[in-house]
Amino acid sequence: MRALTRVAALFLALAAFCDASADAPAPLRIGVLAYRGTEEAERTWQSTFDHLARALPGRRVEVLGGTAAFLTAAVAANRLDFLITNPGHYLELKVNYSAVALATEQDLDGPTPAQAVGAAIFVPNGHPEIQTLADLRNLRIAAVASDAFGYRAATRELLERGVDPARDITPVFVGFPVDEVARAVQAGRADGGVIRSCALEKMIAEGAIDKDAFRVVGRRSSGALNCQVSTRLYPGWPFVKVAQTPAPLAREVAQALFAMQPGTDDKAWAQPDDYATVQDLYRTLKVGPYAPFTRLGLADFIFENRYWAVLIAMAAAWWLTHVARVSYLVRKRTRELQLAHEAARLKGEQMEHTVRLSLMGEMASSLAHEINQPLAAILTYARGCERRIEGGADPGSLRDAVQRIAVQAERAGDIVRRMKDFVRKNPAPQVPIDPAVALHDARALFEPTATAAGVIVESDIPDTLPAVRADRLQLEEVIINLLQNALDAVAMQEEKQIVLRVRLDHDRLDICVADNGPGLAPEARERLFDPFFTTKKNGLGLGLSLSRTIAEAHGGSLLAEMDATGMTTFRFYLPLIEEAARA
């Protein structure tokens, strides 16, 4: 009996353990680029891991360190939820795996997040003949790898000084950790090296190398970085969300990162940088997402089809069939690769945040309905012309129908043009524009969506307004975003009212979007423009935050208030050009 009691107790304990394990939330699987080894990587980011464990109770933090190739394979195998990596690796993950940067590292005692990473090109102190980057020609230069971010940053500087690393130097790639670069130069296996910014200083502080052993060539100003560099500075490492990570979990992690208080290492996290300078680097070097497409070489082709070659040798009768089949496969794969390369290039050049495309997605069905109307009219007129021609009508009598077809075609083309302009990826510079044109275009682009929801947007926009200095597409983006928010707010109202109104307020333009929705709760009003704060069930909480960022980038502001009639009003203030304000 006592033995049976013990067995029953053991089974109950196992059942309780299984229940507890089933209820426990999944761990946070975070990958880290370990450029100085996994242990050093964990020490570097330990304060972040500890903070996330405290901010998300019940979730364990599992860290996976490794090279960029190792982490990329882990992302492809769905073994990671988040990554901390260098900006170059992030760009390739963004293009190939739809990764998104949630935050950018910030050192409160160091540089700004936008200028935090570079590379140093160094040589032994015993070579006084090497003074400039041009003197590195015909030397052996050590680096981690050809696709290492520091090596690519250094390549750009060398090319600008007439030194082509592919032709004028002999690379010596040593792999991780980066300490191996310094060891290769010390051992005489290389005449110089390329290393991540601040890595030499860390090795000197640790006593790994003598402070007088090396000197940096082509030194540039590093500002608050306080490390010797030979290259431009690029944004700091991002905290990255992979595509499979659920949006609610990503929002919790992002909020926790922004709330993180710096510890003894002074590390914190800031709003994600757009990493445009990194895209410019890769575009200049034509690497990563911007690498030109190349066809398979003959040797690669033969290797890929080696089994077919054996079959051809064994059965000559199959030769013609085999050649035809392989030719078809090569053409098909070539077309697929060309299409994939073009898609990757377009994604790599995308500078705007996801809000614009999200808005276009919400308006897509309405715009499709809108464009079907002129197409249906064109079809009707064309069929009518066909019947009249078959009836022997005079061609001159068809002029009116043809003119109507042209009008409807222009109408459809205008709708397509507005859609095309709105989703254009490359933002234009801020130039003097007529705000009335931009406001009318934004209203016209949004009108099908409003009509589909049974709402008429009341507009009061003067035909002429003083010029402002702005990016027209970003101005339209703010207006459409505010109109979409207003449309969401009035969705449950019996009488829906949205007003777009423009007034002059001394030396600035006052653009108002008002709605008769349920209004804003006081606690929601306080956090309305915070990133990732949303009152929508499926919202990301980025629209209003991005709109305020655009407004401030134009020297203006974006405010929310309740007017005297109880309508929720968003005011977008935009400064006039000085000459227009005086006129």
C-alpha cells in the first residue's frame, strides 16, 4: 500500500509539472551577433536581457550567439524571435526575411544612435612609410570576412581614395572573433587590418595588445564615440523583430526597451533609426540587396546538373530531350531570379515606414471600385461604337463616343497616378509647394474609402494658399492618416461627420481634421502620440507617432483637442515660407 501511495504521488507531481509547463509563456529567443565570442556578447547585452526578463514576467530569455551566417540560418529555421546585430546584417535580414527594427542601441555617455558604428584601419607602428589609406596599395590586409560590415565600410573609404580592395590589396580573412584580426597582424600574416570601431581600445584596456603596437591610418573625427576610426559613422546596432514574431509580443518588447533605464554600462534603447546611410553604403558598393544579378557559370551549371550529365553519357538517345528540358529550366530559373532580384532591390530602397502602405491596403478595395467605374464606361462606349460601325454609321458620328472614352480613360489614369505617387518609395526633398494641390490630392485619394464607408468628407480648402516648404508625399501621408483615424473613429456612429478644413494662422498653415466620433479618453489623450500605443484592436500604434515625426521634421507640430462642439480635432500646423508669410 505504501508503495502504491508513492507511485500515485509521483504521477500527481508529474501531472502538476506538465500543467505548469503548458501554462508557462514561451521564452524570448534572442540571437546576438557574437563578434568577440558568445560569452563576450552575452556580457555586453546582459543588462538588456535582465531588463526584459523583469519587464515580461514569466518569460525566460534564451540567448543564441554566433556569426551572421549562423543567425541568418536560425531565422530561416524559425529558431529566433528577435536579434541584436550590426546594421549591415539587419539590412540583409530586412530584405530577405522581412525583419523590422524595433529600437536602436544608445550609449548615454557615447555618440548619438545615428552615428555609433564605424571601422578602424590599422598598421603596426613599425611601418612609418604607411601614412594614408592610399599607402595600403599592394599590402596584405586582415579582416573578419568579405561581408563583414566593418570591412565594407572600409572598402568604401579605400575606393574613394583610388584603392580597389578587389585589385590593389591582398585580403586575409580570419573569421570571428575580431581579436583574430589583431593577432594576424601581430604574427606577420598581414601588413594591416580592418576592425570594428572601439575593438582596439577594448583589447588595449583588457591587456590583450600593447597600446603602442598599432596606429590607425586615415583617421577621421569620431565625435562622442571616443574611439579612433577611419570610416564614416553609421547607426548603432538595432534590436530586430523577425517576421514570425507575433505583433503583440513585439509591441511588449519594444515598450520594455524604451522604458529601460541605463545601468552601469550606460546602455539604453532609442527609437529605431531608418538606416538610410547603411542602405547608401550597400548601394554604393553594389553588395547585399544591391548586388548585380549574374548568370550561373558553366562550371556551376555542370555541377548542378551532374546527374543529368551521367544519364546523357549512359543514354545518348535521351540527349535532345535532356537539352530541351535543361534549357527550359535555366530560362525559368533565370526569369525567377531576375524577378526576385528586382523585388529585393525595390524593398531595399524603401525609406518610408509601413504606415503609408498600411493605409493604401485599407483603401485598396474602395480604389478598385472607383477605377472600375471609368473602365465600365469605356467598355460601354466601345461596345456602342462597335455596334454603330457594324450598322454602317458614319465614322464622324462616333467622335462624341470616342471623346467620352478618352475622358473616362483620363479619369482612370488620374486614379492610378494618385495611387502610384502615394506609394512611391523614395521620399522627395522638402521644396516649395502649393499646399492646396497636395491637400486636394490627398482628399481625392481617400474619397473612395470614405464613400465605401458611407461617409462624405466635408472639405473647406481655399483654391490658393501661400507656399510651404515640404515633401508633398509626406504631407499627403499625414492628411490621409488623420482622415483614416477619423474614419475609424466614426465607424460606430449613426451620423458620421468628418471635416477637412484649412486656415491661415499668421505665419503658419492650420490644417484641421475633425470627426464626431466618441472622443478621446483622458488617459488615451496623454499617450496618443507614443509609439506602439493604439486603441484599435489590430493597430500597430505607429500612425500618429509617425505623423507627428513628419510634422516636426517640417518645422511644424501635430496636436489633438476637443473643440466647442464636442468634435475630436487634430491640428497640423505647417510654417509658411518666409517670403510667403510676409506677402
